[in-house]
Amino acid sequence: MEAKVSLAHGSGGRLTRDLIQSLFLPRLGNDALAELSDAARVQLDGRPMLFTTDSFVVKPLEFPGGDIGKLAVCGTVNDLAVSGGRPLWLSCGLIIEEGLPIAVLERVADSIAAAARDAGVSVVCGDTKVVEAGGADGLFINTAGIGVPIAGYAPGPILHGDKVLVSGTIGDHEAAIFQARENLGRRLAIASDCASLHGLVAAMLATGVAVRVMRDPTRGGIGAALNELLAGSGCSVELEEDAIPLREEVRGMCELVGFDPMYLANEGKLVCFAAAEGAAALLAAMKAHALGAGAAAIGEVAADGRERVYLRSGFGGSRIVAMPSGVQLPRIC
Amino acid sequence: MKFREEFRNKDIARGLLLDIAHAAAGLSPVKFMEVCGSHTMAICRYGIRQLLPHNLMLISGPGCPVCVTTGDYLDRAIALARLPGVIVATFGDLLKVPGSTSSLDKERAAGARVEIVFSPIEAVDLAHDNPDRRIVFLGIGFETTIPAVAIAIKDARERGIANFLVLSGHKLMPPALRALVSGQTSINGLILPGHVSTIIGTAPYEFLARDHGIGCVVTGFEPLDILQGIYMLLNQMLKGTPRVENQYTRLVRPEGNRAGQAIINEVFEPADAPWRGLGVIPNSGLRIREEFAAFDAERAIRIQPEPTREKEGCICGEILQGIKTPDDCPLFGQHCTPVEPVGPCMVSSEGCCAASYRYLEKPLGSKG
Amino acid sequence: MCLAVPMKIESIDGVRGVGSFAEGQYDIRLDLVAEPAVGEYVMVHAGMALDRLDEKEALETLKLLGELYEISGRISE
């Protein structure tokens, strides 16, 4: 392990995973944590519950499609949702940098309130701290969430022949942030897809189709998410590049700066593995929901023991989508 | 005509692959080299290597500026980044390239000001907006990028921006190719870089066919361009007529871009330059001319970079020449990975080794 | 080392211009293009238009590719 924490440790890829597994797990070790799933499964007097937390660090604080407040609510709601949970209560802790305009804080608070209403959750406790200028990039937010499992959802191991589905276009969030920060395009209308997915998940599970596992592909994009989901499964996936929904603006930006959309963060999308026989019905249910209108079946599982993500281009050639090893950098080469 | 989708037509691609397989049938192993990082990237991205017949190998030459940039250049950039009052402006490509003991990324984490820019002009604007700092732009890249840097220097002079400096690490393609083929006998054809050629034209490559009997095709970067380029090279081989052909006619003219050549000449002059793995190649790099010395970071700032140490076991040099493959490297995959790269071939996302590690089951060059 | 994309020139202001590409618009420099015109396509690398794209040549290339496609059809028969 390296001697200092670097930005790459926070990028959601290999280094993040290594940091968690080698530094935290051995010290905190318990079964619930060891699963390293989006939300922990715990029990209160025999009643199953879901518990999760996430911290939100984004620059700029406000961007097309949302702000850090909306992100903080949706992110935690989504961790519960993709664990098959109905979100109920959130905590909200803010670390505010001295000098942040009150007007910004008000807008962020408005967003938190609106997003909570939309997700049907209550923010029942919170905390605020103020740190010296330079200490927090404006504002950091942590939210923790409690939910209850949706009846009838039984996640299971990924099996040969399962289909991989995504709920819509990939990379929108990170592309929007990148554009907001770098201002590369004079006129480039990319908005974050930040949204709460509890309703979409409920609609999906209501079909009764066997959904093996779901994940919201945030940091590291669907590339990281799929690699993580395959770990320990003995299975690989083969994705069809042409089937993966991608907005033209995002495709263009990626071509311009050399980004791979597979690794761009999403904040209002989910990927899932589902039994082949139910995939069509599941896809139909997703498309019928506002947040799943762009849903698509993007690949299939093969129990080949390799645990790799393969991406087949429209030309027939395949490449491996490995776990990302840090933040993607723009290039001219 | 959008000049994009039309050159990605899958049906035509399938047809071209059949033509290629037919033309290559029965030939003893054919080796074509591409010398542009963007070609390596495109070939990997579309999975072209696996679609070619088994007796046709594509190998990657020294066309990735990150790969051929020496540890010495990185060490100097790092020394500059450590100076208070200096902002290093760079293309993202260089951020993770390892110097002897550090990288620009690590320096940034330690508090140095390192900014990623998307164009050299942006670095001039950065200098304008930060008058109390000196902005050093890391000038890497071949003839495709050099005109933009030259224009940035002229812009800075015109705008009276005195705190804009360039550390020239630019390299020239024809001298590199000359050095490459002097040591090589096994390349059957060269896929030449389409965008470098947009600037320099096709004449500078004539010596390859004339003196060395190596067929060349100036090739574009869309999948159909690359496949057509490969097909044209095969035909040259079959007819025994090595020459310089242009596949990328929609952009490359035989005389190249005169304005681009002129501006490079106006601001820069040829200089001997060290290439990773190939050693010092005479007149293969560029130095800023005396007239523009005020913008030369080399002349303007005294630095004490640490002595450059090449990494033991790293055979990036031989890989860049196409003599060895990542397979042959004792460090590949174990001590040298994308997360902890030792040499530039692994750092650069289109470097041979990074491409092998990420995109293929088996390292490049080992077929089957 | 030639990451570049084709952009359509939307407006020109001296050596500066705005190019459109994939539903976006970007600031570009046109110093290397002789007498650029709005509506033309240029290949842009690191914010710099390298040169204009020739539609006639592009169509020629596509025609040639079409012929190669025909040949492949006959091969597989």
C-alpha cells in the first residue's frame, strides 16, 4: 500500500476497493459490512432493515440537473433502492466551509427538501459543522439512510444466461459535472441525471421477474459496477457496445477528450442482472416508468469462470472493460 | 456528410475484413507497424486485432509522445512544479507518467499547482489570469500538436503575456521513423499517422519505400480508414511495389499544411532529442528559437532536477521498437500495472502494455 | 497522438471560430486553415483546426470502399 492517500483512492476503482478491503475491513470486520453491498442488511428484533451511508463531495456545488443537496438525497435513497429497499429516513450531516454564501446553503437546503419529498423520505436528524476556509471545497454532505426490504425481493447469485439491463443513458452525470467545471463547450446541453430510483425499483420488483442484483453505477461508471458485481460470481458478461444507451452529446465529449463512457459516473441510473426468461417483461416495466424510458438490455452472462466484463464493438471485435484504476484524465493522444 | 459515422459502417467493415483475409491467405507472417498512439487506441477500441487473420500482426511503434518522453523530461517538469510561483499546465496525458521518483499527479497531491489544459492557448489564458505566477506549459506531441503550441507562443508575445513559458519536449516523426527502420528488418509495412501527415504531407516518408523497401499508407483513424489502410499495405506487398500511399485523402494533401509547417519553423528549430528506448536521435526534437527565447522555460528557469534513473527491468524501449512484446517484460502484470506503472508503456492508456493489460486476454503480439 | 474530431464551422471571428460536433459547440482556432468558410468541416485537435475536410475526396473514398465491399461479396460466394 502507498504511504499517502491520493485522489485516486477516492475514484471508485481498484484503489478504493483495495483501501476498504485492506484497511477497514480487517479492523471493523462483521458479516454485514463484509458484504460490501450498497446497503447493509441488519435486523432489529428479527425485523430486517437496510442501512447505508454516503458522502457527497462535488465541484461545482450547483450544476445543470441538480446540486449537492439533491445528490446527497438521491445517492443514499438509490443505495437503499438498489438493495431492494423502500427508503424511509435519512440523516444529513453538513461540513460547511467558512465563507459559503448563505444563499447557496438555502438553495441546497431547498433541494434536499424537494428531493426528500420526491423520494417519500423524511430527513429526521442532521448536523452542521463549519471549518476554516480551504477545508471543505464549499460544502461536504454526508447522508445515512434507513429502509425496509420490499417484500418478495430475493437477490440471488448471477447465473449463466442471465441478462444485463441498464435503465438509461450512461455517463450523463459525470459529463455534466465535467462540462460545468471545465467549460469546454461553448454550448453543450448536458444535465446530470440525478434522480431517486425507488419508484423504478418498485415497478421492477412488482413484475415478479427474478432480479439477481441491482447497483447504481456512480463513481467508476458501469465499468466499475459490473466488475464489482462479477467478483466472486464465477461469471463474465459480454456487453454489446451498440446496445448501450449513450447521449450524442456525451459520446461527442468523450471522443473529444478521450474519455471512456463506461467509466463515467451516473446518479440516476441502475444496472441489474435478471433471469433471461423474465428479461423482456422487466425491460417493458422499466420503459413504462419515467426514469426507465431509455432502458435497454445490454448484455448476457456466461459462467466461464473468468469474471471479466467484455465489450463487443459493432464490428465484432471484443475488448475487456477492466476495473478502472483512478480518475479518468482527458488526453490529446 | 459528417465525416464520422460514414467511416464506421459495419457492413463495409465486414467486407473489408473478408478482402483482407483473402489477400493475406497463404502469406508467411506479416508484420505491420502503426506509429501513432491514436491508431493503437482505435485498433484496441474496435477490437480490430482479433478480427484480422492470424498471420497478420499489428505492432505498435514509438508514436505515443507519452511513451517516448524520457524520464528526464518528467523529472524537469516535476522540479518546475515544485517551485513556488510556478503553475505547470499540461495535457492530461502526462499526469500519471512516472519520473524517477514521482509524477505530476503525485506532486499535485502534495500541493504543487498542476493544471490540466485542453489546448495550449488555454495555458496562455491561464498565464494572463495569473500574472503573479509563471505558467510553464509542457510541450509534448508530434507535428499534429506543435503548430498549436507555436501559435500559443506567438499569441503570448502579441498579447504581452510575459509569464507564459513552454518546456519543449516535442518530437518529430520522420527522424524517429528513420532511426526505427535502421535497426529493423522485419516490418512489412507501416501504417502512417494521418494527423501528423496532415501537417507534414507525404513526401517526408518517401525514403522508407525508396531506401528500405517498406510499404507505407498514410491512414485515418476511423475503423474503415484503418482497415482500408491495412488492405492497401497488403496489396503493396502482393504486388511487390513498396511506396507511400495516402488513404486519408479527405484531409491529407501531398504537400501537407504549409501554414502549419511555416509556423513550426518560425518558432522552433530542430534539435537532437532523447527518445525512451531509442536513445538520442539527431534533429528529432525541437528547441524554441532565440527570437522567442523569452518563452522558453529551459532558458528562463534554472532547476535542479534529480538525477534520472531508468527503472530496472523496464524494457519499454524495446517494446516501442516492436522488438519485444509486453509478454517478454519481467515486470508486466506483476510489478508494472496500470495502477502502479513502472514505464510509460503502461502509463499511457494507449501504451502497448496498458492496452494489453486492459483490452486483451493475451498480451499483444502473442496470437492464439 | 492525434486525437481529433471533425467539426462544422458555425461562425468565424478572425482566427477564432465556433465549431459544432455531436450536439455541442466548441471554441476553435482557425489559423491553419486557408480562408475558412462557415459550413465547412475541419478536423480539430487540441482546440486547433488542422485543416479542412474535403467532401469530394470523402465521397471518393466511400465509393472506393463500396467497391471493396462488392469484391468481398464475390469472395464469399
